[in-house]
Amino acid sequence: MKVVTLPGSVEERTFEGVVREAALQPDTRLLVDARHVRWVDPYGMLGLLALGTAAARTGERPALRLPENHEVLSYLDRMRFFQHAEPLFELHGGAGRPHAEQGHSDVLLEVTPIRSHDDVHGMVDRVNERGLTILTRQLQYPAREAFQFSVILSEVCQNIIEHAEADGWVATQTYTWTKRLGRKVVVIAVMDMGIGFRRSLAGAAPGQDTAGWDDAAALEAAFMHGRTRFHDPGRGQGIQQIRRQVGRWGGRVSIRSGTARIADVPDWDDAVRQERGLPFLPGAQIGIVLPARVPLEDGSGATEGGAHGRSPARAAS
């Protein structure tokens, strides 16, 4: 059995180390030890589901030791993480684990499966119901731009239906990044365990040889140049639209697929823009961070860069 001990904070910045430590091998059972986790965000939650799915494909059903921190357990429950983790993992611990109450929740969008166009439509409806108020009042987005948030989520989830050839998940929540950015953000995670960008784009462009492409080349083609598996003009351009809109809002978007990652990095972040040679993970893992708008002296709302920092995010009140 391979034991992987999770860091205190499980999010996009720390998840790569988790994948590297797991080093999934055939016929090796994985035990993920989350007992000392103090913080986990949507990217971390979906990352654990992705890791559990990948581990089950290579060997016996993996095990997950649940966090000992009651607040973390409560938050995971509100995010419906356990509902999706129980079919993947053999769960241990979590004494006195709470059960989510019905009614009002501060969660923008719980962990939600994406298997069909109906799932995407249902997700958009839930985000519109809860999210527009949060985005306009807490993050100071004009109503028109708050509506565009749903469009971004729809586009990125449609990519799973159009390209992945497998199911996926989406989750999003608002937090206050006190030290890292000094204001509230929306964190979005969308992941699938499908064929990945390289296989999706293989042979997509008539007359162009893609046989020698690695994961990094495929990501660059899709992310930077709008390459798609579809030959129809204008179809499959969701990634380009998402990238442009997130950039206008001063946000960050990253895509990991196979053994590579590519990102648009704003001034307030110091993440690496492109990586290759990462531990293999099937499908695609997308992370988006949208910061609250900061009013300028003339009273207009504009997104400005914040301070660098590496402190874990704190949940918004």
C-alpha cells in the first residue's frame, strides 16, 4: 500500500505535490491520509476525486483517512464532497462527521457532476439563483458581468461534454484572500478524467501532423491559438473565450492535462506560466480565480493587482 500524506492546505498550489507523491503504479493500493488537513478549496476537493478515480483504475479501490478538524469536515459536507467521494474511496475516520442541513448555504456551487448537457443547464440555474447576489454585493461586479460568470462556467463545463469522453465535476466558492490578495475571490474548479487535450486534438487539423505532439504542445495549441478538434469555424472556442474574459477581470486561469500545465498569470500572482514533465494524471484539470473589483478614485470599478503571498485562503464570512 502506498501512503500519501496530504499537506495542511489542499489547493491548486499544493496539489501537484500530492500527485507527485502518489506516483500511481499498477496493482498498488493508495491510502490518502487527510487527517491533518486544515484547509481545502474546490480545486483540492475535485483533485482528490480525480486522484481517487485514477488510483482505482490502476489498482484496488483507494482509501481516504478523513480530516480530524471538525470545521473542515463540516465544510466538506456542505460542499457535498462526501457524496462523490464515497463511491471512489474507502473512507476512514471523521468521527462525529456532520451532515449538511437543508436550506440556506453560503456555498456558491457544491461539487456537481457533469455528465450531460442537462447537468450543465442545471448547474447554470443554481449559480444564477445564488451567485448573482454574491457577485454583485460581495465582489462588486456589475450585474451584466455577474451574468457573464454563468456563461464562463457553462463554457468550461461544455468542454467536458464536447471533448473529454468521460464524466467530470465542477465546484466554486467565494473566499477572502486576506494576505495573498487582500480581497475576496471566486475560486472555480472543473475537472474530468477523460482523454485529455492531446488525444482530443490528435488529427483535428486537416493537413497538419499532430502525431509528435506532447501534452504541452496540445495545451499551447488550444490555450494560446484556439485549436479545436472540430473543423467547423467558431465551434470549440470556449477555452479562448474563457481566457479572454478572465483576463479582462484580472483573474487567473490554468489548465493541466496529462503531464503538462499552462496558465494565464496576472500581476498579483507568481505562478509558473507553463510546465511540462509533470506526473501523469488523466483528463483535464482547470482552475480559475476571479478577484473582487476594486473601485478606483474616480468611483469606477476596476480590477487591480494585489500583493503576492502564499498564505492559505480564508473562507469569506
